[in-house]
Amino acid sequence: MLWLKACPRCQGDLLLQADTYGSYIACIQCGHTLQPEQEKRLALSLRELPRKRPVTATKVA
Ligand SMILES: [Zn+2]
């Protein structure tokens, strides 16, 4: 996964990477690695993207 211009340090592009210790998010440009707290915030911002209305909201007349 890739987050464009989302690096808190240099506004570079963040890339989801993985090694033997697990997955982490790091900046391609400056190598800055996100703290777990920052990763959580990033995931949250993804979830807040506009989406279609839930289909369960339809009226039953
Ligand atoms: Zn950066």
C-alpha cells in the first residue's frame, strides 16, 4: 500500500513494508519510519474517505 505525500517529516510518499519482524510504514524519500500511533492515524484517515451510503438505511414503508 502507498500513501502519497503523507510523510510527517518531508511530505514524501509512505510505503507499507514488511520484514521478519512484521510490517511497518516507511517513507521512500527520507526513510522515516512511522510510530504505531501514526500508523493508526493513517489507517483512520483511510477509513474516513467518502463512501456510498449504507444500504441498511433504506426506509421500510
Ligand atoms: Zn519522509
